[in-house]
Amino acid sequence: MVTDDMNHNVATLTSLIISPQARHVPHRAYRVDPRDQPWFSYRCWQAADAKYKAWTRLKCRPSRRHKVQHRAACKNMARVATWARQR
């Protein structure tokens, strides 16, 4: 709604622009290491973190289950890295 008050008009326009942006534009904050490759995205970071956690679990408490989980995490990391490089 447009009124004579300029501050109200600016606030209305700002809310009309920002609300759809907040709903539809993806945004994430994650650590970036200067040594990382440009394709190393948030998904890669998540897969690498899961792989590292599976590896520490395997080393602390070796079992067949933890070994299977680590192998699955390694395969997932490779798949995600390939996807990121191609993208």
C-alpha cells in the first residue's frame, strides 16, 4: 500500500523484495578453507565431514558395522565430489 510517508513506502518495498528472496534463494554459511578447490561446495563439506566421523568411529571402536559405514561414507564422498566437479 502506497502512502505519503516515504519511510513506510521504503519499508513496504523492502519487505516485498526480501520475503520472496528469503523463501526461494538458497543460502548457507559454511567454513571455507583457502586451500579448498573452487568446486568444493557445502554438499562436499557435509560428505567429507560424514566420512571423517565414520573414520574416527572405525578407529576408536573397530567393528564390521563401522567398517561398512566408513566404506559407504567414502563412496558417498566420491560420488558427491564427482557431481561437484562436473557441475
